[in-house]
Amino acid sequence: MSLAPMPRYLELDALRGFAVMGILLMNIVGFSMPEMAYVSPAVYGGTDTPDVLAWALSYIFVDGKMRGLFTVLFGASMMLVVERAETGGQNPATVHFSRMAWLAAFGLAHFFLLWVGDILFLYAAVGCIAYFFRHLDAEDLMRRALLIFTIGFVGYGFMFGGLLYLQYQAGLPGASAATIDSYLQAAADFDPDATAIAADIALHQSGFAAILHAKIENDLFQPLILLAYNLPETLPLMMVGMALYKNGFLTGAWSAADYRRWGLRLTAIGGLVLAAIAVGLIWRDFEILLMINAHYAWNWPSQMLMTLGYAALLIGLIRTCAATAWMQRIAAVGRAAFSNYLGTSLLMTFLFYGWGLGLFGTLGRAELYLVVAGVWVLMLIWSKPWLERFRYGPLEWLWRSLARKSLQPMRLPRKFD
């Protein structure tokens, strides 16, 4: 028995389009610069006014929010797939776990063959856990999500705050040599010196085989480490997405006034807190342990608020502009989000890695956003014409075919006047 057709919600498609485009705003730094440049412009990327401004705007308005939105939408899409399987008489567990198994395989291939910033393996693993919460109603999902999120936030607050306490202890008169050495080692782990940065740039400007060998040698278990680290944030966000699908928020069932009110409130609160943190970090000259805390712990609540605020504001915009050509193009980007996400990684690694044009480490932070704009144009250009001819994006089709163990119909029926 074939699966029932999945209902299409413009709100979900366009939100996914905004999210996959927005993710590149932060990922571009990870594609083009040493890893810790993502955390601090003082490590790499420049502290001139344009670069600091680019960092601050990204930290306040982008970092974590687009990925958060993507995660929320993943939870909502999971509910859609489960509902469709049940309607079509399929075993929802079989359908879901087959999809997650192949998504994990795509994620591992993405990590080792293209880019270490993969989120697909993480989503596949966490999606397997989130499945077991599917029968909860929206209120229960929200309560449990917030509980898990709070536990994770407090845990990471203490863990990374411990670095600041170590710094304080090392600065006290009469601090032991062991304490000082522990502090210096902790700071060095997050603040690579010029030699380490030069080695990282040289590696990424080398060939494909050298980069792959370095990943296998140094980062073989990194996908599992990232899973453990991101689980306390990713699982609650997926559960929130499941809840917001069930209560109609993500499918446009709320009133325009509710979307506007919640969107403005949540975005303003989160944005003001992050703006205050960003000003403090600039004032402290991007002190590395403060940057680590700001990036990995202090931003959690504000990112959650802004993710939901963005969702509300964007749904209001999508409903208002639903019939416009540009919104239809963004929705097409969202329908082909899997292809656009992996296609972006292929394009960016070709641009920046040594097996392609080798521009890794050569562009300033502010300059990178010209590259982002160019990629956005490509996404908007190809997605809609493709989906006017085919049912799915190319990698969406491959994922479906593998998960269902049969080639799925791809080409749309021709229309005759």
C-alpha cells in the first residue's frame, strides 16, 4: 500500500526556506575560517569595525536561531510523516526509522567527505528519540521540552562557568602552579596560537585526501561527541516543533494578531539580552573564556526565544505575501531544503578547500556575506523551476527512494493546454 500524499503547508515550506538560507549566514564562517573563528573574531577573521559589526549582528540575530528554526521544523515534519504513514496504513515506526537510518548515513557521508559542521546525523539520532514523544499532546510536549532544555542550560552554565571560576582562582595571590597551569591549558584549548591556525589553514588548503585523513585520524568519533553535546538543546527544540504543529502554530492556524504579538515580544526580549552580552564581550576585548561562555551557555534562553519569535513573525509575513512570486520561490527553496543544504556544503567546500579554489582563510568576515548573497540567488533561481518539473528535489528523491526501498516517481505529469 502506498503512502497517502503529504499535505503541503506554505507556512512550513517557506519557513524551511528561510531557515536553510539563514543557516548559511553562520555556517559561512565555519566553511571559510579556522574553527574557533565561529566563536570569536579575535581568534581569526579580524577585529576591525566591519568585522566586529558582522560578528555582533550574527551573534545577536543569526547564531543558533536559524538552526533552531530548522530543528523546530524537523520536529513538525516528523509529525507530518507519522500522520501520513498512519493514514496510508503503514507502520509509522518502520517508515520513520528507515528515514532516520538513511539520514544518518547521509550525515556521516557529509561529515567525512565534505564538512565537519554536519547536523544531519544529529537530527537522525535525536529524531529517533523524539519519535517516542509523538503521542503527547501539545501542552505536555512543551512542558517536557522546557524541562529538558532547562536542565541542559543549567548544566552547561555550570560546566563552562567552571572555566571562569578556574580563571579567578588562577589570578588569586598565591595561586598554586597546578591551578595556573590548568587555567593556561584550558585557555589554550579554546584560543589556538598562530602556529595552530597556520596548520589549520594549510590543511584546508590541501587536497581532499589529506583533509579526509585528518578527519579519520582526529575526528573519527566527532559525530557522536556532537550528538552528546547538542542533545539537551536539539531534542527540546524538536519537541517544541511537534507541539507547535499539533496546536496549529506552524501551519498558520493562529490569528495575525497573535503571531505579531508573540513574534515581537519574544524577538525583542531575546535580542536585547544578546545585544547586552555582545556589548560586554566587545568591551572586554573578546576575552576567550567569556566568549566560550557566551557562545555555548549564556545564549541558550535568548536563542530559544528568538527562534520562536522569528517563526511567529515569518509566518505572519508568509501569510501576508503568500501569493507573491518571491515568497513562492522561498517556499520552493524550503521544499528542496535537503538538496539546498548539502548542495551548499559541496559548493562552499569547493570554493574554500584546496581540492577546489582553495580560498580558506583568505576572506574577511564581512566579505563572506557577499558569498552568502550569491548562494541565496542560486537557491532562489534553481529550486522553483526544478519543482515545476519534478515532485522532489534531487536529494529528497534519493532519500525517499532509499528509505522506501523503491524508486519513487520523480517527474510531474506534463500539462497540456
